[in-house]
Amino acid sequence: MADLMNGSELWSAALLCVFVFGLALVSSATLDRTKTVHRSMLFFLSGVLTCRYLFWRATETLAPAAFTLECLFSWSFFALEAAAGLSSLSAFLILSRTRSRSMEADQHLGWWGESLPRVAILIATYNEDRGVLERTIIGARSSGHANCTVLVLDDGRRDWLRDFCQTQGVRYVRRPDNKGSKAGNINHALSLLEREAAPPDFVAVLDADFVPHVDFVPRALALFRAADVGLVQTPQHFFNPDPIQHNLGLSRSYPDEQRFFFDHLQPSRDAWGIAFCCGTSSVIRWQALEEIGGFPTESITEDFMLTLVLQEAGYKTLYLNEALTEGLAPEGLKEYVTQRARWCLGLMQIARSRLGPLGRNGLRLRDRWSVADSVIFWLSTFSFRLAAVTFPLLYWFFNITVVDANVPDIITYFTPYYMWVLFSLNFVSGGLIVPVVNDVSQLLGAIPITRAAIVGLIRPKGHPFSVTAKGGDRTRVVIQWRLMMPFLILFVATVAGLVIGIFVDSFAFNDAGDGKVVILFWTIYNLLILSVTLAVCVELPRAEQHLADHPERCVILYEGRLRRVWLTDLTQGTARIRGVSMKVGAPLEIKFRDLGDMPAHVLEASGDGSLLSLALSDTQYERLLKRLYVEGVVPSITSTRLSAIVGSVFKRASRL
């Protein structure tokens, strides 16, 4: 009789999943992701299914209330899951709207008439390489807005950079100390500009590695027509893969980890009036900066705090979702994790400041929600991901059941919720949420981010600003043992637990029934996540790369003959061609329509492909930088194809 009931429950659960799957197919064919009504329907159902799942978890799967370890761990895991669910509910509400301001920018281009606004482009730098700074400075000089002044703010106090700025005709600024880190550096420059007879009307802020396209300043200025617009933020795109993309071989098939935020979450935040400054690639009204006294320095994420201070003073932050700058994603895992831990710590500092969600300030309710949403995200998402790979071990080693559930109930409550939320997020983002890779990206930084969240809330002051290193030698395989070790330990422990659970019958497990199947599946999934995480911790060599490159035809002069070849890759000093067999060291000449004739020689040769070293004149080098970074198209991968991701993963696995 029990078997019949179990079979009936499984059949009913399967029918529910089929219904949700069918509803997703119909919705994908009939709904428009740009319409608020359609998005609201999607995410309302996502919220209902999330609440249904959490209610089931709270009422049916927890250990009985008692002074036992099983109760402690069961309830603590649910608390983390519920907090992550609350973060999801907030995200669903934000994502139920979206806004594009491109048409508004088109309509208001040149609203200032004959009198061009004065714009100061500030490039904050500390320890970046010459090659990184050259392209940023040349890009800033090439702005399509004629009335621009470029200032390089050097907190590294480097003489070679001062001399380079002189040759480029840009203003070099250094200060006697590094007080206030990046915000202090910018404030020092603002104080110098304030003393001038004609201060700028607007200030554009760039990180040292972010190259502005020619239309960055004009397009951003177009949104300042209303006097209460204090800041316009544009998205960050990257011309190199981040560590997850690169180390998994997904550089051309899977987008960087920040694409969902910049391409979809920020436009949704803008629709609610809570878009926020992200530091680089933003333009700020000078009058607004004067009123608030410059950049705030109470948080190491001065950008988010700047938005709140501006809002308190009556100024809006708008978001223009156009690829107008491109920069360097963190190239190493340590830098990647350090950057995100810094963002987390800075948000906690804001939460504990007077501009926190419970502080006495002039912020709107939606601004308080914005801060609370960010705090809950950083507090819950990464700690829950860490708990998800840790808590199943309690069953295998200590006989503690954390989630007491059977298979039919999991299929009835968890599977429809997971399917619909995954569909909704991918529908509005064009397929950016790939479960395994997304889980790995969260797990990689889970330990330092969780630590930063807790420390930031308890002790918000006295933390140094950690600079994200850019450039440097990336030509060797590097195993990040320190970062890898916790995941390696978890992997070994999970394998051991799985062996115990499957092959050792002498262990006196609790009679978890079908619950053991649930834990078994959960454990196998964790092994997959941990395996991919370990693979990411093996950093592969990097060559200079520009993700926007597409093969194009060009002509070379080789051995006295003109030959048409394919140019497949072009960087600041090299080119890769295909279509002719050449010898290493052989001289040749590449003929570009826009760059002129360029001498080169063969560095590497394989079959009909060759890597060339370019001999560039100063003029050609500057033109090449403009072509690659200033006048280019969107450099990032902005959508996904599952077949391409699978192909890339298999290709990466074959190299192990």
C-alpha cells in the first residue's frame, strides 16, 4: 500500500513538473521581456513558488525542536536558505521592471546648444603597467566631446608616467599621501579644479584600465538635460576573460560574471530609481559634487555611497545601458576574490553608517530597500553556497539529517520552484544563468566574502583599501593552492562520505528512507561543483586577448609576393594570421587600410597559422590602440549558447 501511495505521489509530482516545463515553453514564445506586465507575471509566479517551497521546508523537513545537534544544524541550514530566499524575492521584485534610456539619449544629444559643457576626465591610478595606462589615456584624449580635459591622478608617484603624460598633452596630478585611497585621490583633484577660474561642468571618472569609446562622454552627457540628474552610470565591459571564463576555457562561449548585473539588474534598478554608481565609467555633475563636498570616504565602496549622498541631496542617478567603455576584468583568482570581498566589506560599512537602511537620513524608502537588498545578498548568497557543499557531510560522518524529505516531496516542491526561477532569470537575461558555472562563481569567493560580511557588520571601520592588481606576467600555469585547499578538503571529504554511504553497511545510519536518496543526489551534485571549482583554481597561461576580434581578410607581403590571409587575432603587439605556411623568424609586411604598412616577423608557426610580432611606429601604435579599444564594438560575450559551452568544457577537459 505504501509503495502504491509513493508511486502515486511520484506520478503527481512528475505531472506538476511537466506542467511547469510546458508553461515555460509557452511563456518563452508569447511573453516580451521588455514589458513590465509580462516580467511582473513571471516573477510573481517565481515569488509564489519560492514562498511555497520555503513554507514546505519550514513545516515538513526540519528536525523537531530540541536541544540536539540535529535540530541545531537543520534549523541553521534552513535559516541560511531562507535568507537566500528573501534575497531572491527582493531580486524578483527589482527584475519585474526594466528601463532603456538609449532613445532618451538619442533625443537629447547636444541639448546644450552652442556652448559645449566643460568636462574633466579623471583617470585614477596606483600601480598599473604602462601598457594598461597608455590605452586608457589615448582613449580619453580621443573623446568625441571637444571640450574635454584629461587628468591622470597618480597615487603611485611615478616619474615615467609624468613624462608620458607630458608627451600626450594631458595633465598629470600627484599628491603627497594616499589618504582616502581612490576617493581621496579624486577629491584632491577636485580641490585643484575648484580653484581654477573655470571649473568643469561635469566630471567623468575612469579606472586606470578602462578605455572610453569616442562616444562615452557625449552619450552620457545627453542624459543630464534635467537639472536634478547628478550622475550617469554606464556598464563595464571587458576585453579579456575573467578567471572563471579563462580557466574553464569558456572565453568565447560564456559571459563574464558581471554581465547579469550590468546588462539586466542595473536597468531594472534604474526602472525603480535605485541604479547606483559603480565607480568607473560614470559622469557626475560638478554642481552636485560641490554641494555634497566631493566623494564620500566613509566606505571603501565610495561609488555606491556617492549615489546615496547624491540622492539625499536631491540628485538622481541614471543608468545608460550602452557599451561605452571597456576594461580589464581581474586576471587572477586572488584579484577576483579580493575585489568581491572589498565590495562586500564596503556595503557592510554603508549599512552601518548613517546612510544605512535604518539610519536617520533623508533617503527615500526605495533607497533604504536598495541598501538592504545588497546587504542581504552579500550576507546570505555566499554563506548559503558554502553551507550547501558542507552540510551533507553531517549525514555521512555524524548521522545528522539536515533536510528530512522524500523524493516525491522534493519533486513536488523544489523542482517546480527551481525550474521556473531558472527559466525566468534566463528568459529576461538571454540565458546568462548556467547553474553549475553560476554555483562555482559563488563558491570561489564564499569564504572571504562571508568573512568580510560578518567583520564589516561587527567592525565597519579601520579596513584598508585593497587594490585590484591589473597587468603583470600571466604566462605560466599557477595553482592557487591557498584558495584551492578548502575546496580540496571538501572534495576529499565528500568522496569519503559517498564511499561510506554506498559501500559501508555497518554504519548505523538513521532510517532516513527516501531522504537518503535526496542526500545522495545532493552529494553527487556537490562533487560536480567542487570538481569544477578545483579546475578553476588551476590558472592557465594568458596571452593578450581582445574578445571583440573577429576574423577578417588582410594582405601580407611575404617572400616578395602579396598574399591574402585571414587575420584572426590582433593585440597591442602581435597578430595571428591563417592561410599561409611560414618559417619562424621570417620577415614580412602586413598591409592595413587604416594602419598602413606594418613590418613584422614570425614568432610561432604551426601548419598554415602563424603568430607575428609587429614593429609599430608611434603613430601606428596609437592608431592600433584606438582601433582595438576606442572605436570597437561590444567586447564582452553578452549571451550564451549551451552547445558552445558544452563544447568548450569538453575541450578544456581534454587538456587535463
